[in-house]
Amino acid sequence: MNTILYYPGCGVADQARSMEKGAREALTALDWEMQEMSRWNCCGTVYSLATDDLMRHVGPARVLARAQDAGQERLLTLCSMCYSTLKRSEQFLTADRERLDRVNAFLDDEPDYRGGLRVVHLLELLRDEIGYEAVQERVVRPLQGLKVAPYYGCTLTRPRAAGVDDPERPTVLEDLLTALGAEAVATAERVECCGAYLTASSPDVARRRAVDIARAAIAGGAELMITSCPLCQYNLDTRLAEARGSSDLRVPSVYFTQLLALALGGDPAVEEHEIDPLPVLAARGLSVEVKA
């Protein structure tokens, strides 16, 4: 059994527990185990674009330092926002020795971060190390006939230097779906923003974005959407359900880890949705545990 150190982050540890459950079940079927960090803190969620705002990098630096102090060379993430923030902070800090020293000075009794830790998203692990062929060989419940629209959002592929795939023409989710037996539906909206945190200050913006994303998915024939971001999932589910006149656009969305676990024989929990994905899955002979 291969083991990899895992950083859950706040969203996955709270609102997106079903995302983690699916990942654990899928990796177990692939002879891998996620070992959660013994101590972790919020990554900061949003990467700071100010080059002189070093305090915003102290949170990510603590995570990186603790992972490195545990003797690890890489750290696994599931949430696309955590992945982007941690990876970009690692690149930012190690690009300038003085910058890294100044942030380490704020870590107090924590170990200094030396640099060089690789932040890895689960999709990278599946593609680059486990391999799609190995995934396909372990499929026991093919997602045959299921038409799925991947939704990447902003932070999984951008910026290019810290993304899992090409920012404009990614294929990592499509390729994974193909390995699972599903039909991937690529849409132009798959790399556009869902509205992100505007869902709090301007929910109408998030509702309009969710409608546009759902409309593009349905136009391509999709029955279901998948994502790797708890915030995207919220907007594609809750905000879409709230949108006026969207009754014919109620395409459900789930985390990619849930479909992966299903195909590999697991039974990942599905938290309550505003747009229920169970009828779509049941119509294809698939079933998912409903989380109370």
C-alpha cells in the first residue's frame, strides 16, 4: 500500500466531506492511502497577489513547513483552491531567499520551511503516477452511457505555472471520465468562473454564472456535472437551484471523487443537494449512499 501525506483544508473537512470520502475509497481500491497531516491550518484560501503582502503567506508556509518536517517531499490536496494557494505560495516563497527567510521568522517555534515540497492535486496523482490504464483496470462499475460535463473553474488550471493542466484546453477530467467508462462532454464554460466568493456579496452574479454553466452542459447533452472545488459545487448546486426560470436547467453536480469511487466499487456518501443527482445515477444503474 502506497501512502501519501494529505492536506484536507477547511472546506473539505467541513462542507465537502463526501469529496474526501470518495477520494479515500477510490485510492484504497488503487492501493493508495491518504495520511492526513497531524496538524494543519487554513491555507488562506485566496492567494495574495500583492508581492509585499508576506503575512498572507505565513498560513501556507506553516502547512508546507509541517509537511516537510514530517519527512515528506510532497503533499496531496483535493480542493482546487487549497491546491492553488499552497502551490503558488511555495513557488513565491522559494523564488526569493530573503522573502523566505522573512516568512520563516514569523513561524516562531515552527520548523523553518526550506523549500522544495511538491504540492500535488489528486488529479495529478491519478494521471501522472497511478495512470489512467491502472484506473481503468480497477473499474468494477463502469459509468457506461453516463454523460458528464467536467467543470474546472478558475483555480485548478490557472495560472499555467501552478495548474494541473492547460488553462484553456484542459483534458485531465475528460480523460479520467473516459477511463471510468463515462462520456465526457466538454463545454466552453468549463474553465470560466462560477462567481466564486461573489456568491456572498452578489449572489445574483453567482446565479447567472451557474445558469450559463448549466446551459452549456445541457446543450452538450450532459446529465451531470463534476467539479473539484467546494465553492464551485455550492454555486453549481445551491445558486443554480435558486435561479429564476432555471427549472429546465436543473442539471445536478457532484465531486469527481464520488464518480471515481463509484466506478471503482465504492459507495461514497452524497450530502444533501438542492438538485438531487440520485435519479440520474439510478437511471444508469448506479447507486450512492445518501448521507443523513
